[in-house]
Amino acid sequence: MAKAARAVAVLILGLCLCSLPAFVPGPGRFARVAPAAVGAGALGMLGAAPAYADKIDDAAKVLSEKSYPFLKEIDWTSDVYGKLPTQNALDVLKAIDTMLKMGASMDPAALKTGVLAHSKAIANMDSKGVATLADYTAINAAIGHMISSVPASQTMDVYNAFNKFNLGNDVGPYIMSKVNAGDAKAAYQALMDFKDVVKASQR
């Protein structure tokens, strides 16, 4: 159960850090800071070399289809997501700084395309804050292309900066109590598979 909770926490962290418009964050301090930081630092597409574009798009489609059931089970209207991470503001700010540096290395046109994809998804989301499958797929592809356009070392800097907050012990068990465990595990595995495709194309 602990392993599953950590897996879900990693998946939730991925969703939140990438600012996927499957939800509208609550009014907490992280929600106020993260969207701008992430929008400038972790979104976009077309940054990968053309040779890898189809692979990332195909992988994004698989990820989206396998994780969408899990995504829809989450109560994105809960204020818990506006309170993450629970660490002090300065520690969170330092972690966000790694995202800003990552964003500065991304292709500007790619960043713009990704941000617009998110904006479209937000405009089309339902009353529960869930994006359509098509928009969710487009955003996953955008994130894949964006991340593939930066050095792997910067991706790991961002991951390590937020991993130390131990969300697996914080939000993981809570999320697992609210969703279907099978859907959560399937979503996590799909995310790991997607990560491998993106990493293979990363410069």
C-alpha cells in the first residue's frame, strides 16, 4: 500500500508540476505561485527533433488513454491541491527556481505552443475541472516535446527539488483513499512508459 501511495503521489506531482488543466488549483500559496512558474518553465511542445515527434505523440496518446480514468476520479475541486507542497514558502520558491531555469532552456516557440494548448484545455474543461481527453492528450504531447528539448540534468534538478518534499507521505495515502487503486497504478505505469520515450529523445 505504501508503494502504491508513493506511486500515486509521483503521478499527482507530475500532473501538478506540469500544470495539466485537468483541474483549477485552489487558492493556496502554491496554487498562486505555481501556474505562472510552470507556465513559463515546464510547458510546451515541438522542442524535440522531428525524428522523435511521432514517438512522443504516440506515447502521449497511450498515456492519456490509460491515465484518463484515474484523472476523472480525482476531486480536483478539493483545496488540498492548493496547499501543496506543505513546506515553507522559501523552500518551495527554491524548488520553483529549478523549474524557471528549466524553462529558460526550452525552445521559445515550443513554450508558446504548449501554453496555448493548456489555455485551450482550460476553456473546454467541464464543471469538475477535468479536461477533455483530446485536450489532455495534446497537453501530454506538449509536455513530452518540451521536456525533450532540455538536458536531462535539468529535468532531474526539478524532480529532485520537489521529491525531497516527500509527497508520498503527504498526499499519496489521501489520494489512494479517493480513487480506484487499479486505475491509479495503470496511470502510474503509463507515466513511466511515457517518461522512457521522452528520455530517449532528450538532448
